[in-house]
Amino acid sequence: MQVYMLKDVEKIGMAGQILNVSDGYAANFLIPRKLAIEVNDSNREFYKQKKVKEHVATEVLNSKVAMLAERIKTMHLAVKERIHDDGKLYGSIGADEVVELLKKHEVIINRKQVEFDKSIKAVGEHKVTIRLSSKLKPQLTLKVEALSNHK
């Protein structure tokens, strides 16, 4: 039986695919759980066109994410923080600060997408990874500078 996948099912297929599965698996598992819809002669062309539209939309989204990744790779952000006499920060730079810095450059991300190799607790240049997808993980340079205490 041919089915159009509505949701991703591990080891079976991804949403938007048209697959051949056994009749019993489709009738007893996929269709009752609304994971797939049966493709028959009357709706076959509709689902083929829908699959093509979803493929085009995915390609557009992937190209936009790739362009964003290239933009992030070239970014050099700077932040000024108060430091101890030994050059260490009073706290550490967190994901929220990186999100705010990126927002000023019109890049909107979630704080969970920010990954640090190690916590940033000192003045200097540090690499910060932004996880856009499982494959796209561009790194930006974050320069931490001392905030002058003199007025």
C-alpha cells in the first residue's frame, strides 16, 4: 500500500514522503495514529504535487539557513564587562548575552542554539558556536574587553 507520510516515523520515513508499506502496517499503525494517509488513484496526483511543493519550501529554507550560517561565520562581536585586577570577569558570558548581541545585528536565535567550548570568564577573543541545524554549526568570534572603571 502506498501512503503519504504526515509525520516523521523513525526507520520508516519522513513527513512529505510517499512510501510503500505493508497493508497491515498502514491499516493498523500508521493510519489510525494519523502518521500517514493512504494514497489511492483519486488522490495520488494531489499528494505528488504536495510533495513537490514541500520539497521546494525545504530547499528555500535550507538556502536561507546556509546564508545565515555564512553571515554568522564572518561576525566579530565585542562585549565590555567588569573585571577583577587579575583580568578575570566577575561572572561569565552566557547564552543570553550572545543572543542579545546577535539581535542587534538582526540575527534572531534561541539561547539553546548557543554553544560554548568552555565558559567565557576572561578577557580576550573566544569562539562561540551557533547550532542552526544538526549539520550547520557556524562559529563567531566574541571579543571580551575590560570595562573601564574610571569616570
